[in-house]
Amino acid sequence: MDVQSGATFEVVALDTQNQLVETQHIDGEISEYDIESWRQLRLVAVAEPDDWRNPFEMDGEENHDPDLPFHPEDWSGPLNEIEPQYMRGVEDP
């Protein structure tokens, strides 16, 4: 957290070649600091926010467990609503 502004953010990238520090704020905004500006900030470590998914606009339903299998037959999409002209194994084309 930047003590002066009170802004809470996470460092998401460090570009050593160009000497830049990239941060993401809790609202999803991305900021970039050159190394000199970064050194002038008064920073303190803080605990992770309660709703860390906020910048990604995720809700509980989108929180998929990667260990669970995917079932394509459960997926919905515009192609699933198109009825075929014939059904394989039931009718001959």
C-alpha cells in the first residue's frame, strides 16, 4: 500500500530491462512506475483484500475448480440450439 495516497495494489510485473514496475489496483486499474518514482514511494505490506476477485469482475459461480472435469455436453452456446436436419443412427440422410 502506498502510505501517502492510501492506494492498495499488487506488483504484477517487473521489467528489469526498461526499469519499470507494473502494479494492479483493487479496481483493476494498471499502473506503471519507473524505478526512480518507485523508490520515492512510501510503501507498506498489507494483507490481501477480502474480495481479491473484484478486479476481474468474477462472482462465485465463475470460480471453477480446475481439478473438476469439464463436460462438453453441459456447455451452452448458439450452436447447441441448432437442430440437425437428421439424427445420426435414428434417420438416414
